[in-house]
Amino acid sequence: MREKVASDPGGYMPISVMLPFNRLKLMNCTFSEIVAAVQAAPESCRLELSAQLDALRRTGNSPLPAATVPGADAERRTAQIQGFPAGDETVTIEAITELCARFGSVAFVRLLRDSAGLPLRNGQKPFLGSVEVEFETEEAAAALVAAEATLGWDGEPLRTRLLGEVRREHVGADKRKLPDNREETNSRDADDDGDNEEEVAWKRPRLEDEVAKVVSSMERGLLLRFDAIPASVGWNDIKVGLMPYGKVSFVQLDRNRDGSPNQAFVRMRDSEGLKAVMSCAGEDEGFLSLQCWASGWPPELSPVDDVADTDDKVDGKVPSDAAAAASTAKVDGNVPSDAAASTAKAHDDDKSVEQSSTVRLAVSQITGDEEDTYLQQQVSRQKGGKDGKGKGKDGKGKGKGSKGKDGKGKGGKGGKDRGKGKKGDRGKKGDRW
């Protein structure tokens, strides 16, 4: 959203971009209702409409406040409130804002929800019973925490803590989890644990700042979710099936081991591609029909046999010069060069007609807090935030190569293995962002 505002000379945000936001969708807001609401809003809201009444901005094009993201000074201005009944739908952003307004100006309210839970009828995930309230000042957050004894909900007391304290405690708890075969009485190990805990507590905010910086620069409104995906459909089927609508940045397919339908997240390269997908889905009650090919690719883009279905596609490698043109088509959706096209055509002439099938998938656009959370998780994984393993611009990871004929080889960051005798296999790259 910040990119949209920054790209407009007048600092306006198009109302059409805001309409898909989750909260506006839940309220069934229309374009004209938003215009009327801004026109009727008091000056304290600091909002104004464009001359064409199709966009809005902060009054006088005043600059946006600094991004409030985890790991920044926002932690010191944020308090967590616990003790609300789980699943209580009366706990809303408006209700929490009113509850906390006496302590200072409220900048942001987040209701913590179960990301793994099934959506409720209103489309929201189940409420977990805790909220995070960010104020304009650190003093306001401290005042809320100090007034814990005066806070309650439906006659039940609430508990308050500064968000920074909660996160530091979680880091400490994670470090105190020892393996089953380790003795806690080992004083040297205990000292080392303390040092590591301080190191992790020091590094985590820095990593979160890096993640937040990357996420804040990413364009919003490009994320899709596909549900109830049959086990026979792979990530490549989804990516190739979406090529007629636009270019795809990535596909993340989450497979369920219990055999239940899978779920996939897809980030389109631009808004035109996303609009094309949602437009077609809107004509079929939220479903999109994708064409899947037996070889994984339509005939006009089908690569030659020796690279038709290899792990190199996942890792982003090009196994041979002959497949270079075809790999460009796979990654960017471009038409292969004449040489590659001729090779593919000659190959097709020797086969029977390519078989394909159509799969109908439920699709929805992910926006707002859910999109922000997803992007933060993905960038965090890329930078090693989840498992502490490596980081790099292209997601390179370390891996051992297989043994050579006369000796062992060891991969270095996805590069060629070194060792005695013959070279080992190439180290495998990590997932690409």
C-alpha cells in the first residue's frame, strides 16, 4: 500500500485498490459508501478525497508515519492483552480501541487468530483470546500495563504486558528446551546456554528488522490462495495453468500427509495477472479451471525428454545448454527461441497427441493482515529466521555432494563439490523466493 501511495504524485490511494481489503469485504462496503464516509468524517480523521472522488489521502498530503513492524521501536509502544474468551466475536478492533483510548492515541490493533484453524462464517480465523495494541507513544503503552488491575472484559480480569517482554520470554523458553539426553546439571553447558540465549535475543530483533525492511518494500495485493487441490495436481501444474492469465512469481504447494486436499499460495508478478484470475473466478462462483498436461507442459512449451521432469526445475538450475531456451519459458512464461521451438515440434511429431485434463479449483485473494503475515513468514524462512540455516539473496543453501569414485566431495553453497578423486554432485540450492 505504501508503494501505491508513493507512486502517486499527489500521494493518493485509489479506492478501487482498497475495496478487496478483508475488513471492507466483511462489511460489504461499496465504492460510493467509502466516498460518503470520507466526506462525512470529522477533520480529526485527517482524510480527504481527490478531485475525481476516486482516491483518498492524508489531509494536505502529509507524510505517512514510519512503518510499524515487529522488531522496530513499535515493540516498545505495543502492549499485549490476554484473558479474552477464545472465539468471542464481540472482541473487535473498534471495541479494543475504545477500551484503550483513555491511555493514549491508539495507532494499531491486532487480534491474534489461529492461523491453522478453519475460517468462521464471516471469513475470519478463530480468535485466540489475545490482542496487541500499538500506541503512538511508549508512555501510553506503559500506562496500559500499569493499569492492569482496572481492566476487565465481561466481568473477567485481563492481563497486560509489553510486547517486547513477551517476545524475549519466548526466545528464552525456546533456548531452555534441552534434548532428552542432556543433563541440566552440567555447569559449563548451562553457562553456554546463557550466552547463546543473549546472542539469540540480540540477533532476533536485527533479523526481524531485515525481514520487515524487505516486506515493507514488497507490492501488496498479488497473493492468491487455492483450496481443495487434488493430490494429482503439482506445483508446476498450477504455475503452467496460470500462464494464460499472467506471469507467476512463485507457487507454494502445501501437501497434507493424511491424504486430505492440499492448499497452495501463489504470488502473481503484477496486478494485471491477479485481476485476470479473479475476474474469471468471479464468473464461476469463485472457482478457476486450470488445464493440466500429462508431461507438465503444453505442447508449444514442452521441453525435451531429458529435462522434462527433473529437480532442476525446482532449484532453478539449467541442466544443459539445449534446455536454456525452454527454461526461460518455464520461469518467465516467455515463448522459447526458434531453435528450442523447432526441437519441441520435432519431438511432438514423434508422439501421440498430448493429453490434458482440466481441474477446477477454489481461489481467493489474500489481503490485509493475512497477506502481511504470510509475506513475513516467507521472507523470514528465506533469511534463515525459521531454522537458522544460511541466508542469501537467491536462497542458496549448503549441502554435501555424493561420494566420488576415489574420494569424498563436499558442496559449498550450491557450488561444485571439492574432494579427492572425482567431483561430487552439485550441492542443492534452497527454495527460491
